[in-house]
Amino acid sequence: MNKYHIHVRGLVQGVGFRPYVYRLANEMGLRGYVDNSNDGVFIVWQSPCIQKEKFLKALIKSAPAVASIEHIETVQCRVSKKYESFDIAPSRSSGDEITRISPDIAICSDCLKDRKHQLHRMGYPFINAGLVFPLSKNYLTIEPLRL
């Protein structure tokens, strides 16, 4: 069993990337967590070596349509703690980098519900996930990407 630390940089925040990683990891039976920082998304997981490449390929191939992965850094580490599940960890701040968020993403009904029920997001005006209805290129209509 190996432990991997992945740092994904690009437009990966505010686009549903953590829930996407969570679903993908659970589908593959991985254990660990995913979290946000102001310089990207971090994924820590444990798996046999053979699953590493499969996970990374799927991570890139099936990423949310409005996400833009610019760089992925992978480090293999020694297993010091065994994870029992795969979780979405709270966001954190690390350094002076500014989070990139696309201004062209409309808010979906799931995000509106989330904004009303999660204490740390209650009333937050900039919440979005971009999984369902990002604005089209002409900004006049809404094109559904995934239903």
C-alpha cells in the first residue's frame, strides 16, 4: 500500500472539483481526503501502485467541464496513518496566492441549497460549483453540461 500527495493547480476551485474527486475516489475504493487551499486542490490517498495511474488518468479525463488543470504534482510518501474512508476536508489558506475562480459560471440550485444549510457558507455571495449550468460563450443563454 502506498500513500500519494497530489497538488492540482489551475482553475480547480469553485467548479465542483472536490466533490468530483470525492466521487471518483469512492468509486475506486481509495482512502484519504481532498481539500482546497488558495494555491490549488490537494489530494491525499492510499492505494496499491496500480491504481495511481488509473486515478490520475480519470482525474484529468473526467474533470468538471469548467475546470482547467494546469499542473499536477504527485509525491509518493510512506504510509504513517491508515485512512478508513475518503473525505472532503475543510478549505484552508496557505500563503499569499490568490485563488482563481471563473467569473463566467452561473450558480446552480444545489449551490443555492448549500449556501443556506452549511454554516461556513451561509450567505456567502460567491459560492458556485459550475457543474450544471455555466454561462455560454455569448452570455445570453445557459447551456446545460451535465444533468
